[in-house]
Amino acid sequence: MKLPRPGDRIRLISMPDDPNPIEPGATGTVRFVHEHTVGGERWAQIGVDWDNGRKLMLSIPHDRLEILG
């Protein structure tokens, strides 16, 4: 999956593992992207300023998002 960059606008598709998730379809602006490799597996933490006022991070590939135009 292509990762967003800081400043990109995104839309959440799903956040299945969070006990208090952001609603699917919510939009926000990416603040930062931290890429990690653990045990040969690549994943990323993405900090988002959600338009609803929350600041919950995404964990990719578990959470799914769409990068907007």
C-alpha cells in the first residue's frame, strides 16, 4: 500500500482493532508518518488530525485508508 505523506488529506475506510475507533468515512489531515520494520514485517504509524477534532493514529496495514485527490 502507498503511504500518505504529511499534509495529505485522507478518508478512513476501517479501524477494526481500536476500542474507540474513528467512524468509517471520517476525513483528516496527516501530521506524520513513522515507518517501522519488525521481524521482517513493514508497518507504519500515521498521525492524523481528524476533522472531528480527534487526534488518533492509524496503524497500517491493520487500519485502512484512502488518500484523497
